[in-house]
Amino acid sequence: MTLTLKSTTIDAGGTPLSEYLYVGVVQTNLDKASAWPQGPPMRDFEQECAWQEIRRAFRGFQGPGVKPDIILLPELAVPRGRVGDLKGLARTLNSIVIAGVDYRLDSEGALAWNEAILIPVASGVSGKSMPPVWIGKTWAAPKEEEGLKSANWTFRGDPTLWLFRGGRTGDFGVSICYDLMDLERALLYRERVHHLFVLAYNKDTESFRHHAESLMRAMYCNVVICNTGFYGGSVAVAPFHTPFKRTIYRHDGASMVTSQLIALPLKELDAVQRGKVYRDFKSLPPCYSRK
């Protein structure tokens, strides 16, 4: 499957770039054996449990202090019937929300899509709201494809690769779980993004953590993996020179619902990407030239 790169501008409050990007990372605790015992869609009881976890996380971000610029929720975390309610929660914080949504199923009962939704801020400097963007998963993990086939669904991949120009929040890409392993995707994003956000339902947390660190160096950008709380393993890394600074956030341990606000370097990272030297950051990889 050949990827097609599409770019769109998110009206997120104008320029210049912020010093830091504040990201809310939410781990919901969804057990796939209980949520999809016979395949999609998600069982009604699990939909309600998932939605209550999401509501609690958003309430936590509404307290005093810094508010998140972007909120991430894991792959498949949001019941499809709750997307409208999720937009309402996004408006209460005026945050960009990037969330994995339960499978979209065709009316004839044959095809299944794995998607995420990007909900822009309610209104940017233009005073107008941009419509949500649906982000499709390109590659199903072997176990995911096997599970869908056993339930008589065929996974349909989406070849569109979205590049979001976010104004003060910087430029970023989004991958859904197994797409993180696609090197073509990494090459297309390289030299174009400040952040790569990954929404995952991934059991092999250590492999993804190591892969995130590798991509952080090769793509020279912040990498954040928002994984399901059922397995844990959410992580955020940045290309700092000092080893203990590179891991900005890491949450290990299974079956835990968590939410955390983290700060990603942005303004100085952009300057380094464009050739300025800061001792706090690692050297650029070979042949790197910011587009």
C-alpha cells in the first residue's frame, strides 16, 4: 500500500511557537477480551465503563493551573456513539483532542476500519472552528487482523498520512499502534514534524518504548506513545543530550487508569531542527534538513 501525505493547518491560537507543548496523556483500562469477546462493536457495558474513565480524566485536566494544548487517548478507547460527547469535553478545555475510536463497520457487515479522530480547538485566532479530521490506521497488527477475521470482518487500511500544521503547537503527525513500525511513514514525517503522537493498544510495551527512542533520534522529534492502561507502557521522549532528561514521561504497570500532563520542548527544538546549536539537545542526525 502506497502512503499519500496530506497536510492541513490546525488553527490553534496563532504563532509564534510556544516554549513548550503541554500534552495530556490518558490511559483508559479497556480489556479487549471483555470489550470485543465476539468481535466489534464494543459491548454496551464496556462502552459505559470506558466513557466514565474518559470523563474522569477530563475533569482532572479542568483543575487550576496549566491546561493541556493537546489531549491523547489510546487506540480504540472511545465508543463510537460517544464522539459527539467527546467534542463537548474538548470544548470545555479548548484543547485539541486526538483519540482512538471503536471500529467503524460497513453496513453490509464485511469491512472494518480502525480510526482516530482529531478534534480541533473550538475556535482559533480566526474565530472559526475547523471540522474534525478522521485518521485511519494503515496496517493491522497480525493478531488484530486474525481477531477480526474470526468475527467475519476484513480490516480495511487507510493509506492517508496526515501532517498537521498546528501554529503555536508546532507540526505533528499521528500514527495508530502498528503503523509505528512502518519505516516509510517515519521517512515521510522526518524533517517535517516537531512531534509524533502514537495511539496504541499494544501488549509488547518494551519493544514500542525502544522503537520510540529510535525514532526520536532518527526523525529528531518528540515521540509520545499513549497506550491502553490495560497493558501500560505510555511513554514520551525528546532528543535531549542528557540521558535522564530524554524520558519525559513513562508509565509502567498494567490495569491502571491514569492521566498525566507533560511538557514537550518546542521552541528550542524547532531552532535546533533548523540548525541552531543548543547544548541541551543532541546533534542532528546525518543529512537532516527541516522542511
